[in-house]
Amino acid sequence: MISTTTTFRMKTNKYSSVEWLKHGLALLALLCAISPALAQEPELFMSGKVSTKYKERDLTISAEDNHLLYSIHSYNDETRMIVEILKEGKEWGEPKLVSFSGIYKDIEPMFDPNGKKLYFASNRPLFDGDESQDYNIWYVDKQKNGWGNPMALDTIINTEGDEFFPSVSNRGTLYYTATLEVGKGKEDIYYSLLKDGEYQAPISMDSAINTATYEFNSFIDPDERFIIFSSYKRPDGLGGGDLYIAYQTNGIWQMAQPLGDQINSTKLDYCPFVSADGKIFYFTSNRKQQVGANSIKELRHLMDNPQNGFDDIYTISFDELPKP
């Protein structure tokens, strides 16, 4: 009786060492060829500096890649402030509160494409005596040594309802989230054309984007080739809110498609941003890395680190997003 080991040796002896080397190199080449196709996982952005045990969201980075801003929230969202980090040489410095934030609930900073102006949402009063405390869209000019004074957009944009997450294209068109009565759903994405320095009446994105559910927090490509946004309660959603992308072809928006479970999770995924060179995609998620704990030590470790169920900022190659 010939053993299994003997049979294996008889079969493998057919190949010389050179042939085995050829087979090994071929296998290695195959693995290298398919590795780019393997799903890349989103990574925490600046873990310990930006993504921490607190709630961080709403990242934006200047076109020069030397100035970033995001917002930090308290656990109950009663405190919401915008912070910034400047690049010192090739390294990012430490976070600090921006000069115009610290009193009101300021969120969702977004640079315009040339990095000279920063838009954001805030519940600060539009005028003396304003006690409405709804969210409106503001902007502030970037100056040589800091920031100018915040200015509110006109009331054609800022209404008695909430306006959120401004994003501006190269031609100045403003895309944002609003809770207008004319909307298709609870929250919808609108755009406003800039003509002669003034924003025009907002227009609701069509049914390729907006639905009867919730659409919110959109990032517009500077050339308006694509838009990335979040939606909640869609049939193809995974849970608490998912990211979608829609491409524009010949002036027509194609049907939005989900980013898939490579990026989306069963938790809330939102606040998209794409680097100026179009290579890196950033987003916010409150997904957890660890579900439970077996001791108070493990519990404290879980709560004192990012991925503890509060918002964190993630990054992944833009190449991983669905194509047109």
C-alpha cells in the first residue's frame, strides 16, 4: 500500500526546482495582479489627533493641502465648535479652535474650491434680537493671518427652517441641505446659482438625487461631475444612513448609487469630502470597532478611544467608489 505522503512525493517529483520556481513566480504575479481588486478598508483619519474619543465630523481640507478644519461635538450635541489644523512643513500641527467659533453651535465647515472662503452652518442669530436658533449658512473669508468676520447668506437661502452642509462648485453654485416645505422628503438637497454675485432662488435636485425619504450633507465636485451625499431609509440602505454618489452626464444627473458595504455600514455614514486632487475620499461614521467589554478596564479602554460609537473621520482611496 502506497501512503498518501509517498503519492504526494511521487507527483511533486515530476517538477524540477526550476519548474517549481516558475510556478511560484506565476502565482506571485497572479496575487499581485488581483490585489488592487481586493476591497480596501476605510481607515481612521489621524487617529488620536483628529479622530479621538470625542465626536469629530465634517472634514474639509484646503486646495493646497495645508489647512484642515472639522467640527467637534459634545456627547449630547449641546456644544458644537469648529477647529482647525495647519500644516507645519510636512507635518500637521495641533488642533485649535478657530477664532470665529466657541459661542454658538458651529458645524460643517467647507472650503470653496480655491480655498479663499469657508462656508459653515451655525445657529448663531442672523440679526440682533433673533432668537430662532435654527441653522443657517454662513461664510468667512480666509485672511493672511486668520479669518474675517462671519457673514450670513441672504434670506433667499437662509429661511425660517434649517439649512445645512454648504458645498460650492467652481462656478459658485451652492449645494446644501434644507427642510423646505416644497421638498420631496423630510430633508432634501438644493442648489442655488450665483448670478452677478447674488444667489438665486434654490432649486431642488431631481429624483435622481432626492426622494421621499431623507437626503442630506452633499459634497459637490468642483466641476460638478459628481455629487456625494447621504440618505436614510432607502430600500438599498444598510442601516443608520448611507453614502451615495451620482454622476452628471451631458447636464443630466444619473441615478444615485450606494457606495456599498465596503464603505457604508449599518451605522450612520455621512459628511463626505474629496481631496482637491481627487484621490482621497473622506467621510464621517459612528461605527464601532468593538461591540462589548468583559471588564471595567476594557470598557474604559473602549470609551477612551476612537471607534467607540461616536463620530470619527475615515479615509479611503477615491478609486474605491462606484464608477459611472
